[in-house]
Amino acid sequence: MAKSFILVDAEISKIKDVSSELDKTGLEVYPLFGDHDFIVITEFGDSKITANNLLEKIHPIDGVVKTKTLVGSDIS
């Protein structure tokens, strides 16, 4: 099973609101300190799931300004 690691950048003035809305998505979410504000981790068997998470759950959140998706998988 592959995992996607979605780095989320938010408007500074809306960090708490974005955090609250990300928590409501039911996805695994962690706040970050550094270049990005949050990381969302999902497992998937089909890349359409990651696209749907971005398009339907993360991008519509008011205050989200940018995302970057990294995909990881077993290499053994």
C-alpha cells in the first residue's frame, strides 16, 4: 500500500481555522513548525484517492494557500 504525504501551507491569520477544518476531514493530520504548516498522511491503493482528498477535502478549506504532495511506497 502506498502513502501520500501532503504538505499544506495556510494563511498565517487562519492557521487555527485551517487546523480545525483539516481535523474534520477524518484524515491523519499533524501541525508542523518550519516551511510548511501541516502534513496530511493517507494510505491508498489508487492515486485517485489522493487526488480526491486534495480536490474535495483540503483545497476547498478557506485559508489553504498551497499544497505539495509526496508519494511513498515500499521498494522491497
